[in-house]
Amino acid sequence: REFLMKDSYSLDVDAAALEEAYELHRQAYCRIFDRCGLRTHVVESDPGMMGGAGSHEFMAVSPAGEDQIALCASCGYAANLELATSRPLRPPPPAWTGPEEVRTPGARTIEEVAAFLGVDPRLTLKTLMVVGKEGPVLCCLRGDHALHERKVLRLLGEFRPAHRDEVKEYAGVEAGFVGPVGQRLPILADEALREGAYVAGANKPDTHVRGIIPGKHFPARFVDLRAVLPGEGCPRCGTPLRVERAIEVGNIFKLGTKYSVALGAVYLDEAGQERPIVMGSYGIGPARIAAAAIEQNHDKDGVIWPESIAPFAVHLVVVNVKEAAMAGCGERLYGAAEAAGLEVLFDDRDERPGVKFKDADLLGIPYRVTVGTRAVRDGLVEIRRRRDGQEWALREEEVIPRLRALLRGA
């Protein structure tokens, strides 16, 4: 979670100028990440503690990522899961005529209730109690959905899940049978509950109620509470969304006048009037770029560095340093590469060839140059590209020109 930042700031006279600076930074960051060999998505994000009018994150998709993002392949919608919305998949409507209590002995979880009653979990409603600064609040979601903490945090501020004894104290029944009907506590209901009828806790032990219609049978404030699920419809075009883990490698914020007003940072306009500076903040995580590049560029043998950010361009391996001819060729190639401006990692260890080759694959330098038996016998030096394994056998004097051409993309 380390995030050493390279920061940039824009100071403008109005919101329109901020929009222009913001877009220029977005485009510049996209080019930077492209040049670094990263596959990134620009996603809508929660400004969080930074505040301001809006923000975006640059996300490199990776199973090792600490964030999750929702992506639409059709319209390009992209958002951090802490902000993402969707069109939930809806089950066939049940033939319930109204609220009806049913016994559900020992069935507390959504899975247990759905199995006991033989209903789709999407037709169940779960009621979760959280405790905020103002006291307990009930959060209602469809049974197959999960509460997203950051969304609740934006609504309530700091909060925590209620303890089991608090649930019984405030709701009058043990967890597992709490429902929204008849409760006097504030109720937040997820937007997905605006339609349909559901099975919910009856506020009695071992009892549930089916046929509950949110907004009709209990009052609630409808808000976005849930984490988007893969396959749900894009909020813009309806295409099924995919959800992927990602590493945040950069972010940009429209700070507006939040900090300039607080700090008294002003400028004089044409009329000589003081106006607060309109700010933008932009950051890149250099260390995270390297980590994300490794996560996106590797195989079973090790790292495959993108050429633009590789620590070295060439890994020079002398197979047998005790063989004078090989060692001499290696020294000459090292000197020529350095003179040509190429950054070279020179492996002149007295080690077995297999170990050197495995280490070269593990380190993942873009090009491996091998001075081995063929150099002594046939006068040929081998170049091997790490990314695809393509090889070239060249005379010693041809090696550096070919490397320079390969690194230029010729």
C-alpha cells in the first residue's frame, strides 16, 4: 500500500480553466502510463479526504491489486467499486399477494432462509445495523448484495457494525431475524430495492415475512449502498459489467477552492477584487508503476520488463569466464555497449551456465546477450529477446548496432 507520489498542481482563475488543466493532465498521464508499458483504465473515484468537485484514478489491472473497478466494454464506463453503480439483474416476480408471516426455525442467513423457503436469494432482503455518530441505523439490501463500507461512510461519516447485544437492544430481536417493518430506527434502503417484493425478517425469533415492498410497508431513504457485482448492467448502456482488481498508479483531483479559501490563497481579478484560486492536484506513484509493470509483464520464469522502464537494456552473460576468448569477447562487448550509451548488466560470475540463464529470465532484462561456445568456435554471439524468446546469432561487431536498432523498435 506504499504510495510515494510525484505531485503536480494547477492554479487557475475559474472552474473552466481548471477543467482545461485537468484534461491536459489526464491526457499526459495516459501517455506516461502507455510509455511505461502499462495497461491502465481511467476510472471515476471518490475524492475522499482530499475533497473537491471530482476525481479520477489510473488503475492498472492486476489480481494483486488492492482496489476493485467496474468496467463496461461497450461504452467505456469505468469506476472504482466504491463509486460504481449498475443495473441489477432482477429475478422473476413472485406470486405473493401481500405481507405474510412464515416460520423459519433456525434459518438466520440469507442462504438458509432462501433454501428453507425455496426462493431465489435475490428475492430476500437483509437488514444490517450499523452505529454512526447519531446512533444506530438500519441498512437494507437485497440478499445477494453486499454493503460497501465507503458508500456508507459518505452517507453517515464514521460508523461501525453493531454488536450482537446492540442489535437485540435496539431492534428487539436477535440478528438474523431483524426486519425493517415496524422499526423506529432510521432506515437506508439500497436503490435496487425500489422495485419488487421481498422476504425480510419479521422482528420475531424464527420468523420471516414475505411480500414486503420497500417504501410501501416501511419508510426508507433510498440510496446507493451496495458493491456492484460482475454481470450486472452498465448504468449507462446496460451491457454486462466486469469487475476486476487493480493497482492504483495515479490520481487526479479537482480541488476547486476547498484549500485556497481555507488558506486565504487569492488573486486579484481584472476589477482588483480578491478571488480564491481554483486548484487541481495530480499525482503519479513511481514505485507503483514498477510494481504494476511486473504484475502485468511476467511469465513462469520471471519478470519481463517493458523496455522503457527496465533497469538495464541488456543482460550480458559470459558462459565461462575462465575461457580467455569468451571473457575477452564479453569485456569488448561490455565496453562497446557502454560507449554506445546502452545500460548493461554484466554477468561475469564464475557460475554454471544454467544458473546464469535462469537468473537472466528471472530478472527479465529486455535483451540477453550470450557469449558462449559459438563465440569461440564460430565467432557468433547470441541475442535473445526476453518477451517472446526470439533469437539472433551475429558476429561480434554486429551485436551493438543490432541492439540499438531493436531498442529503437526498428
